[in-house]
Amino acid sequence: MIKKLTLLIFIVFSLTNCGYSPMYSDNSNTNFEVYNLELEGNSEVNSIIKNILEKYNNNNSEKKYIVKINTRYKKISATKNSTGSTTHFKLVVDLSLSYKRFDLDKDKQEKKISFSESLIIKKNQNNFEQNDYEKIVIKNMSELLINKVILYLGRS
């Protein structure tokens, strides 16, 4: 019994003090700066993106990017019942990223990449609750997309 208790205490202390943290939990160690940001498309998605990318302005990094982001939000009827009314929606947020490195010496090619997130949700009878839920889903998908952009720019 004492051996089991000692082993349990040892395992608990070793796991809590090992310094584990999720790999993608903190993007603060990325070393780039968004020198110029242009946003086009859906205003709700763009405001979320702008708020997140503000911390990457003026951080005096060696890598400086000129970034253009075009976002698009679609709400598509995914399934219908026998009467023809929609029962499930598919929410899609697309993000097109165009960027180039800001170097004073040379003019480099602009690179493009696209990211997309989608989710199928059930239609709610209460329109107010439906709109609130859609806003939460859009916010979460936008944060996922911009985290992908941050990781991509940090690695390139």
C-alpha cells in the first residue's frame, strides 16, 4: 500500500513539474511583423482578424510582411426536411492570404495561400439564439484561421 502511494505521489509531482504546454497554445514567440495590413471581405471576420494581428505591429522584428487578407463568409442550406424547409446550415469562412516580405533592397514575388473552415449546425427555432450561436461559431472559426496564418507566416 505504501509503495503504491509513494509511486502515485512521484507520478503526480513528475507530471505537474515537467513544464508541459500545448504546442500551439502560444503564438507569442513568432518573430515577424505585419508592416502593412489590408483587409477585404466580411467585416465581422475582418474585425476579429484585425484585433488579433494588432500585436504583430511594431515589434521590430527582422521579418516584415505586407499582408492582404480577403475573407468570405457563407451560410449554405445543408439539409432540408420533407417539406423543403432547412434543418441544418453549413457555415463556411474562407480566408485568402496574399503576402510578400518587406525588404528595402529587392522586390520579391507576392505569395498566396488560402485557408478555410466549415461547420454544419442545426437550425434553431429561435432566431435570436440562432444569430448568437452563429456569431460565436464565426468568431471561433476566424480565430482558428488567423492562428493558421500566424503559424504560416512565422515559419516562412
